Amino acid sequence: MCLAIPARVAELLPGDAARVELGGVLKEISLALVDEVAVGDYVIVHVGYALSKLDQEEAEATLALFAQAGLTSSLEDA
């Protein structure tokens, strides 16, 4: 199953790229579709692309729902 999931931006990289934290794993993604992203922001990630930004409260609530549903182990594959 492919899910769009919230991830925290850990590092901005050259060329519209960033390293994000997904369930304790760092993953490189593209920021080409989202403007004005900073370290510490949360983005929705799907197949290696940030689709939109969201606030920390919404991101944490969504991640808590994923944990309740037993989906946190799939975050490493996102």
C-alpha cells in the first residue's frame, strides 16, 4: 500500500531536494512541487516527492493515527 505520509525536514539539499525523517529513518526527497520549505517544517511525502506542507500539530496527529492503525513499520518503505 502506498500512503502519503507526514515527514519532518531534517536538512535542505541542493537542487530542490531535502532529507526528511520518516519513522526514525532519513530519506532524500524532492521539494520541486512545494515552495518555501525550511528545516523543521513538515511535508506530506508520496513516492519521493513532497506534495504539500502541513503544521506540526496536524503532522503529529496523523502520525499518531498511523501508529494506532499499526502502519508505522511501513513508514520506512515510503
